[in-house]
Amino acid sequence: MTATQTPPTASTTRTMVAAINDALAIALERDPTTYLFGEDVGVMGGVFRASDGLQARFGTDRVFDTPLAEASIVGMGIGMGLAGLRPIAEIQFAGFMYPALDQILSHLGRYRHRTRSRYSLPMVIRAPYGGGVHTPEQHADSPEAILAHVPGVKVVIPSTPTDAKGLLLAAIEDPDPVFFLEAIKLYRSNKESVPDGHYTVPLGKARIVTEGSDVTVVTYGGMVEVSVKAAEAARAHGIGVEVIDLRTLVPMDLETVLNSVAKTGRAVVVTEAPRTGGFHSEISANIAEHAIDSLRAPILRVTGYDAPYPPFTAIEDVYRPNAVRVARAIRTVMGY
Amino acid sequence: MTKLSAISNTAAPTPDALTDFPRHAPATDIPFQLLAPDGTAPNPDALPDPQIRLSLYRHMRRIRHFDERGWVLYRTGRLGVFPPFKGMEGSQVGTAAALTSDDWLFPTYRDTGAALTLGLPIARTLAYWRTSPHGWHMPEHLKVLPFYIPIATQYPHAVGAALAEQRKGTKNVAMAYIGDGGSSEGDFHEALNFAGALNAPCIFILQNNGWAISVPTRTQTRAVNLARRADGYGIPGVRVDGNDVLATYQVTAEAVARARAGQGPTLIETVTYRIAAHTVADDPTRYRTDADTAGWAEKDPITRLRVHLLAEGILTEDSDAALLKEIAEEFEAALNEADTYPEPEPAEILDHVFAEPTPQLVAQRAEILREVGE
Ligand SMILES: Cc1ncc(C[n+]2csc(CCOP(=O)(O)OP(=O)(O)O)c2C)c(N)n1
């Protein structure tokens, strides 16, 4: 097993969920200490089929169904990681992470610190998150701010199939615990040519999705395509929007954000999480702290609302930001 | 020292051990049964009154109708995704029918039938599975909570509600449902322990329907008798044939009576089967074969009781047909009522977050109204 970065030659058109499946297969193939487990990940291949076919290929030792208990899925993974394995746990939906929060807050992020690096915890916890697909109660939550607030854990949220594969392999190879949140809306909605074989996309490096010199839109995950749509609408009005896909929240690539804001002087931050205390506030605070001199307008947030995510099909879409709301925020900062 | 074999899951006492139930007998491995799968009753004197038998039959028919019509309505876009419960009617009716409307019911998404049995109106239930907020307004005369989606988390709530009733000096009890999968969660175990330690009048119904989505019970746990888990918490555990509504009812009624009399909680494992898919949108062929399900259709709880009632003359072919007609009419009337419920307004997503909306919510409401005004 080598960590060399051989430039991939061939590529295949894949959805995001297929790219994730490919990354998991490559990780299991390359490193026999890698294990994949969770509720329904084995026989069924996951409720979204992210682990489809992996149990058949790697066996029931390496890819297995656990009892239904998130605290123990995370807790057991912590023990496996301590003992030298590379556990990849799936929490069926990010909104069902909560039974495991004690393990996450009390232990997951602390082992390196409390053993003075004697132990590291190379664990990845994958979970689908976010709305836009009319799921029942609690299936559409975006708890990334809660996770990002835990010291010692990283948080990754891809928005394209190519990124999903490369970031997931980077997360699996990372020596520290990583949350890998996958926007349910994106699982099958976008396809692209994804390099075959092993490659990584480094954690902590944002991606500039569209370039522009008037407004910076900072976002991630399911809100990237929404923001790009808004940017296209703005371009029709002669406004140049630079959309930045953060890709990782922890560590955050502040440099890319600040460079962009220095150029544009305006920032809009877009997430689908509730507004109060969200990660958008963290991004906004950083821009205010480090780029106040370049700002020509207040930083605006476009977010979900301070209510539980509504499972009411008829009005669910009111909650989740759409391109119209983002475009309006862009116009507002332009007209300030 | 207790010999290991004494606490293993393989010892199989006879169902007679149930007669010791009030004195905290260990759960038996053979599920308690009053009606054999062919509808015969080896011990007719042990059966509940004919009126009760007929009423249990009526409830099972009524919720089966809901389940069957639900599939059709789903396929024609008139109902959202819902988890069917076909085959589990004996388990849901037999347990919920032992309560009164003064008691608490904490149902999971699977327990539409139990909630209907206790009196949740069909129209509201349809509204719930249409993802309408009208399905979340529970009737004032019932203490039924909206179906719980996060698994096991309502178990400690039921203990709290039971304890509150006890402290208030009522005889009311709380009943909470869970699946075999859900009984792996920590909340399940903590709730059983709390209820035992605090002597809460709580009845825990563990519907062992063989599957947690794609995971069979044997992958879920090495235990084969989930009722025995009660032993670890010092409370009675009873294993009952969940497809035998008479047995399920009798065991539950006894547990409810014990709880009302101040004798504390009971865990009841109803051994049953999920005949259909996990939800109407699930594809069970990915994880189970016909061989896995074979035999369960023959254990159908409704057919079993029907054969018995016909043989006893408690039901006739004619009265059965009249019952089905009445049930179908009731359902269609409720469906019509549900059709009159208006779709929610956009700003409703911000309703009911706090008793008084915060300044942020007031501002966000104005924002939504501006939003949809365009
Ligand atoms: C805390 C939590 N984790 C995961 C899920 C996703 N999930 C929904 S149903 C289910 C299986 C439940 O099985 P069981 O408890 O046996 O009940 P059944 O569906 O068979 O009635 C799972 C894993 C959830 N709803 N809540």
C-alpha cells in the first residue's frame, strides 16, 4: 500500500453516490485495516446504496450490519480506531446522530489530546444530511454546526461526485476523526466524469466554483448548486459572483474566502441549517474579523429558519434556501 | 451460584409459567398462546368474553382495511410514504385495546394500527401520512403522541409520563412501543431500568417482527428471547404470540392491571412478523427471500380469530360481511374528511417553535411572507 498520487488515467460517469461507493471500495481494497459498518450497510448496501455490493466483495467481517444503536456504532468505532484499525461508520441519517452525541462530545475528539498523541483516532463517520427530497421528520437535519463545534474532529461536505470520492479517500487516510456529510439531494441529481482509481482531494482546501469580482458567495454541500444557479441569474444582470465551495468546514480554507472578499468587497453565506448559531455565522464572523476593511456591504446569511425542518411536503421548500433567495441577497449587497 | 444454563436462552419452560406472571416469573421462551394458528382454543375457559373477542376482531379488520387502502392510496399519490403493519394487527390491537383514553400511548411510525385502536381518528391518521400538519394535532380526549421517527428515544418519555400519573395519584398508565431493532438502543435499556427502579406504571411493548429494515433479529442480537431482557432490570417480561390477539390482549390487560395497582412496569415481547415491506417505498427482495417469509401468512392473526369466531357462532358470514361494509364506509367518510383539510400555509413552518415567537421568528415570518408574496 502506497500513498503515492498516481494521476488517474481513465474516468467513468458517476453519480455522487456511485463515486462514494467507488471510494469505499478502493479504501477497503487498499488497506485491510479498513472496516465499514452501520445500520443496513451490509446485505442491503445502505438505504441510499452507498455501500452496494461491498459486503459481497469484501466479506461480512469487513463490511457488516450492526445492531440499531448509534451511540454504540460510534463508541465501538472509537475502540476499533484506538486499537489500530480504520473504522468507517455510517449513521443512516445525520438527524439520527443525536443518540451518539455523548460519544462524539465526550470521546471522539479528545483521544489524541487526552493521551498526548499516544493514540490517534483515524475514524470516518459518514451520514446523509439535508433536505430537498421530502423525507419524514428528522431525516433532513443539517447538524454540521454541532459537529464542527466539537474540538478535535474534522467536518467534510462534498458537492460533486469527483470531490466526494477524493475527499472521502482523504478523510479515510486522515489520522484524525472526520465527519463526512453527504447531501441527500445530490446523491443522484448530478453526474459527472469521475477519475477511476485512487486519488485524493486534500481536506481544508476550498474550491472556486464560479469566478466573479462583485460578490463572494460562500457555501458547501447541497447549497452549492443553488448558489451557482443564483450566480447565473446575477450574471444576466451584469453581476459577477464568485461562488466558493468550502468542501471542508473544519479545517476551513479561510484564505480562499478572504482573498475573494478582498477582491469583491461583498459576502453572502448560504447554508440550509437553522439560522441561529449556524456554521454560516462562523464564516461571517471570520470575514468580519479578518476582512472588515474590504467590506463594502454587510455580510448576509441565507439559511433555513429557526424551526425544526418541516416534513410537510406542501411547504417543505419554503424552509430550504433556493436560488431566488440567494439571488435576492446578492442584489441586496450590491445595492447597499 | 446459578448455573450458566439457568440463565441461557435455550431453557424452555411451558406456557403455564405465565400463571406466575404477577409474581415476576422469568419469561418463557415459548410465546404464550390462547388460539392455535388453526383457530382452535385448547383451553376455552381461558378466553376473554365473547364481546371482547368480537371487538378485537373488529379492530383488527378496521386497521387491516387502513393498511390495504393505504397501499392503493399511496400508489395513486393520495397518501405519502408510510410503514405498513400488515400481519401485526394482533400485536397492535391486542396491546392498545387494553388501554383506556386516559392512558398514554407512545407509538412508533409502525404503530398506526395501535393508535387507531385507541381512538385516533382515521382522518387525522391519513393527514399524518400525507405529511400534513393536520395529522399532528392530536385530539384533546386522547393522550397519543404523534408517531415517533427517531428510534427508542420516546422510551424514557413514557417512563416520565407514567411516573407523573403515579405522582398525581391517578391509576393511568403509559404504553410505549418499540421494534426488535429499537431494543438495541441505549434508551430502551435505560428506560426499563428507570421504570423498574422507580416502579413506574409503564407497559413496554416490544414488537418483534423479525426485521429492522434489512437486518434480521439474529444479526441485531444474540438473544433469542427478548422478553428475558426484563430480568436484568428486575421487572416481569412476557413473551406472547403477537399473532394471537386474544393472548396478546390478555397478557397486556394483566400488565395494565398490575401497573394500575401500583405493581410497576412490564416488558411484553409480541412475537410477530412484518409481512410487507419496511415502508411502501422499500424493496424487501434486496434482503429477504420468500423462504424467510414462508409460513407467516398462514399465521395471519385475523384469519385465526375469524375461524374461531365463526366456529363459536360469535360471528357469521353475514355479520362479517356487514362489518366489512361498515368499516369500508367509515374509511371512505374519513378519507373525504381528510380531503377537506387545507394545505398548510408557507409561514406555518415557523409555527409552534415557542409559545411566544422570538423576535428572530417574527422577523423570519415576515421574511417568508415577503418571499412568497413575489
Ligand atoms: C435513532 C434512529 N436511527 C436510525 C433510524 C432509521 N431507521 C428507521 S426504521 C429502522 C429500523 C427499525 O427496526 P425495528 O426497531 O425493528 O422496528 P420496525 O421498523 O421493524 O417496526 C431504522 C434503522 C431511525 N429512525 N432512528
